Amino acid sequence: MILYEFYSECLQHVEIAAGFFDGWANPPSREKHRNILEKSYKSLVAIDSDCNEIIGFITIISDGILSSHIPLLEVLPRYRKQGIGSELVKRILKEFDDLYMIDLCCDKELQAFYQKTGMMKSHGMVYRNYKYQCGRDYQ
């Protein structure tokens, strides 16, 4: 079963599965990967509960008022084509739907995937919530 959780200290015991950053010439170590999850404004992870491993993740950085950026989305190759990446994007967009913009940049071959999630084609990929163009209420 795949579980979706926002990353927090209580997930430090969950292993990060091997195989992330596939094809990167100089990928981050697992320790740095965990630091990315911890230090991002928010990180949402997909966990395979059968093996208690993180098998997908999405990170977001934000000012928490107006704008945000999705720098990373990755699902391990053996878990792809199961809707996990789409679910991660859907949940992160819902979590931040009161911001004016959620932007990301991606390779051209990934644009169709992001368009299916409601994002608009641009020089990169962007999401605009004009209702909150004046800014998010700050608490």
C-alpha cells in the first residue's frame, strides 16, 4: 500500500529507497536527500508501507504568502506508471492552492504530464491562482 505523508521528524525512521536521482552525474547522497526533505518548505513523500521505504517525493519552496516553486518530483523507476507522481503533484497543489503561483521548470518531454495536473505551459511550467494574486493571508 502506498501512503502519502508530509515529511517530518516522525518519518526519520523510514528508509529512503535506493535509486533516486537516476541518471544524475553527481547525485546527492541519501543523507543529503534526507536533508532536502527536512529543509524544504514542505516535502510530501510516498511510502511503500510493505517495505517501509520512501519511494517517491515532491518538494516545494515558498515565501508562504504569494509564490512557490517545485524544484523536485521523483518516483523510483519500478513504481512509475502507477499514478504516484500524479498523486504527489495533486496533493501539493491542493496544499498550496491559496497561493498566487506555483511554478516549476521541467524538460520538454515532461510538460504533457504536468499539463494533466492543471499546470499551464510556459517557458517553464507554472500554476497561477489569480484569486490570491494580492497575496496569501499571513498568520
